[in-house]
Amino acid sequence: MSEDEGRQAVSYAYHRKIKFAVVTNFKYIRVYHALSNIKNVDKNLLFWLEFKDLEKDFEKLWLLSKESFEKQEINKLLSKKDEKQFVPVDESILYDLLEIRRLLSNDLKKLRMYLTDEKIDESIQILIDRLIFIRSVEDRGLENQNFLLGLVKDSREGRLKKKLWYILQDYFKEFDNNYNSKLFASGSILEDEKNVFFDDSTLEKTIRILYFGEKEQQSRYMFDEIPGDLLGSIYEQYLGVVLRGTEKRVKLESESGKRKKMGIYYTPSYIVDYIVKNTVGEYIKDKTIDEILDVNIVDPACGSGSFLIRAFQEVCNIIEQKLKNGEKAKHPTFKNYEGRLNLAQKNTILSRCIHGVDLDEKAVELSQLNLLLRLLEGETRATRKLLLPNLKDNIKNGNSLIDDSGVAGEKAFNWNAQFPDVFRNGGFDIVIGNPPYNASLNDEEDKLIKNKYAGLRSGDTAEYFFKLSLDISLKAGFVGLIIPKSVAYYERWAGIRQILLKNNRISNIADVGLGFFDVNLEEIIIIIEKDHQKISDYKIKVDRFSDIKRPKDVKTIVMSEPVNFSLMEKNNILIFYPLSKIEQGILNKIDQKSIKVSEVIKEAFRGLYISDKDKEKLKKGQTKFISKEPWIQRYGLKNLTNINIDSKIMDENKVKRVLQKKLIFKVLREKD
């Protein structure tokens, strides 16, 4: 077996975040780790076996068994050096994209000092998008392999007749003619020759980074092997880094991050899969192909497009299966089926069914890019005979919650005006997504939204987005969102809870627990079927994912039970734990024979949450404070901290509520 075959297997595994790669020709077996994508792949070799020696080396062969992987026995082969050098592909690409952004930013700042940070960032974002698209179509075989790398070589060897930047501009026009997506359209800031220009050396380094990384110690990136959801994860983190300008240069800062301030976090693929399967999949499975093509799906806070990409794939899969089963469609594009959906058919699905909105312009551009790349998956030069769709009418930039230009300015977003065809038919069939949690609002925005959504009291933007999702969906539509678990039981979330329980039919509730790596907050998924007639009682499917107390890339459903809707409705709560019939019976008895806390107290209030960082600033005050440790004992309080609540750091209204007379309850939390 050749070194190239081993390198190809390792590269394939590495780009999919798989730790190990196995290569065999049925004479030899080679086992590699894929923790790195270095050029010298023999350094990744863990062991090799000959088939004639399998009985003698059975212990090594057993390491490839299912049981070995489940017990992580094979991980013992990894040295501490291997694990220390491990940089996952998403972290590697993120690092390289940020390095590219830094290089290009400083180059443009040096050459065009008068440009604002916003103009610099806009120019660089468009250039990076274009280069990633070109690298992706290269690796898919739609353009000459090493097309960009060839330009770098010609530039360094003096074979170009003009500057590399002007050569690239010519090719951008060619790509616009060949692909016709908004991505390469003329008229962008990149075509402003007076204001935007990059040195040859900077462009050469940028292009080489997109092949071999900034350190140039690895095998090339294979953009056709990177899953769409992983690319989305990279972009979400990329968007969290803010460009700050100084007099002569720019620097990139992630301090609290732009996306974090907007309450947005990348959604793991298992969550996206669950929501899409239980909304898009359920809604269209019994429809005809022509009926499916009239279905409108939207993510009102789409980010880099992870939900939309998965929804697009789900629609494609179901239509393709129907075509395989011999179903005929009236739509002319779907008259013929030749073993796979062709580009025209995928084009039609994407442009007719998929929609999104985001407040961040960069997120919108990246969402469009990701969808176009997904559209091109599986295409070759022979099959790509059509131009790509311009997605400007599908994926839009704006403030989903505010339609008043006096408050939101150019970001004001009127849903009826932006999607007139959709709302002529009553709204979207399906609304999916991961809405922003507790996003920062200025005073004007906060006042307008609170008036618009009177009755919702949490103040969390996730609650407003849930109500928006219900408002913009059809009376017979589906809504599937992942939101903070607080919605299930906190008094301040009672408004949206009542709307969900009184006016809608809940089909699924899933307990995800800690769903996001950078959010210390547990979440649940709620799926609404609005088309079912209201009945006095029905069963809600309640699922529980594994590793509730840990954020993980992949979780699986470990428990699933139907729970009576009436149990939730009577108490205005959402039950997110799968309860057996016996447990539900016990709860019913408790409900019938007990006095509720709500009947004897005015309000349930979480208390005053103070971050550890702020707590340090407030110490040595006069007010007793219960820290996060459970120091509430059966007959009193223990180990209280003295803090200063008169500080300007504190919220005056919350302080007033805390100083009122109250009962203190100890919240029991499940042990991990």
C-alpha cells in the first residue's frame, strides 16, 4: 500500500473529525490516527498487520472491534505527544481564517489608511467568501485543481502580465458569468479600484494558507470533504471575532464577541437533525412532490445557515425518494429522474422552499455561501450546466423582531413586505431555528419589543422569537426551536408557556441539557404542530438526550415516553422528563391533594444573580448574600458572603425586589 493511500485516508478522517483511519488491500491492514493532517503521514501510523499473522496478532486486530471503540481501548495507542499536537480541523481552519483576515486587514489599512474598519471588514469578508468558494469548486472537480495555487506560482516566478490582484478581479468576472450567484456580482466594494487593493505577497500568502494552513506543515485542506455543518461551526466562531482599528493597523478581538452579544451560538448537528426531522420531515412526508415544492421554510435568526442547509437536504432526500418510488410530478423540472437529483431540481427546491433572516450582514453572506456549496455537492463539470441561483430574495438581512425604521433604521424588517408571496398564502409552513438568547437591546428596542409582545415577561429575546415564530407561521404550520429550559417552569416565562399550552398543540419536548459549549444554560427543544384540532387531552412525546450535564458534539436519545398534555396544562408547566404511567399518576395525586406554593406566595423570584467577576468587585458590603454553593440548610443559612448591593453594577429594580420579605427555597439539582 502506498503512502498516498494512507495520506488520503487520514485526510478524509481528519476533515470529518474522526480520530482513526484504517487502510487495507486484504493483504495488509494499516491503522493511523487522524489527530493531525501532516505531510509525513507515516508519523500517524499506529500499527500494521499482515493477514497471514492475524491469529498471532489477534490482540491488535481486536482493537478495531466495536467493543474496543466503545470502551475506548484503541485510544490507549495514542501517545501524549499525539494528543498534545491534536488540533481539530475546525479549530485549524478557524485559526487560518483569522490569520487571513489579519493579513488582509493590515495590508488594506497600510495601503488605504482612510478606510473605516467597517469598509475594511466588508472588503475582506467578500474576498474570503470568494476564495473559499473557488477552493471548494476546485476540490469538487468543477474547476482545474490547484487553480489558485497555479496563479501564486506564476506570480512568484514573474509570469503574470499584471498584478495578482487584477488577475483575480478578471477571474471573479469569469466566475460571475459561469456561476451567476450574487457572490461574484460586480458593483461590490472589491470592484472599487481606487479604494481596495492588496499586495501580491499578501494575496500569495492568503491563497497558500487556504491550501496548506498558515504554518504550511500539513497536507492540503480538502474543502469537498468538510461537512457543511462543520463549516457552519467554523463560521459562527469566525463571526464572533470583532475587527478593531488603530491608527496604522487593525487587530482582531474576541472579547465577549459580537455574536455572543447578539445572544447567538452555533447549534450542534444532533440538535439541528432532531428539529428538522420532527418538523420538515414530519410535515412533508405524506405530501406529493408538487405540494412539497410549495412549502416555505424559514429560520428567523439563521446565522451561517446550519438549519437551512439541513432543511434543504431533508427536502431533497424526501423528494428524491419519492422519485425513486416512481411518483410523477407536474412541475416540468421534475418530469425526469436519472438516478439522482440534478442541479436544476436542487436549484428549484432551494429557491422555492428555503428562506432565512439574520441581523448580521456577514452571517447572511455566509449562509448564502454555505447553501450554494451544498447545492454543488455531487456535481461535476459535466453535470453543472446551469447557473446558480441568486439567493438575495431568500436569505435577507434585517431585525426579525422590529419593523420600525425609526428604531432599527435600515435593519427594520417588515415580514409581509419582505416575503409577500409567502404571506399572501398565510405565512410560512415551517419555522425552525436556535433563536438569540438574552441578546443586548438598547432602550428604544427594549421598549418597542415589550409593547409589541405585551404579556411576555421574561425579557429574554428567545421568548420574543418564539412568539414571532408562531405569528409568522401558517395556522396549519410547524414550529421547532431550541430555547432555554426556563420556559418550562419559571414564572417570568408563564406568558409564552400559556400561549403554547392554550392555543397550540405540542408534539415533542426534548431535554438537551447543556447543549452549547460556551453557554452555562440548559435548553429544551419544543416542536409545535399547529394544524391539529384542540382536544381535551393528548400525549406529548418527551425525549431525553444523554449527557444532560455536559455539552457535547453528539448526544443520543436515552429515554422517551408519552406524557399527558393535561398534566402540563393544569399546572402551566412543560414537563421535559420522560415520566412513566406510575410517575404521572403520583403527580396527578399530588396535584389534586396539595396546596401549591403559588397559592400562598405573591411571586417566585430567582433572586439576584451576580457573576463571579462582579462578585469580587462587590465584596465587603453590608448585605448578606447566598453564593452559588448550596449553603441553604434545613433550618437556616450557612456561610453567607457580605456584598455591596448599592454599587452601580447592580440593577436597581432587582435590588428592590430582593430586599422585600420572602421565603427562601433550596433548589434541588439532579446529580450528574
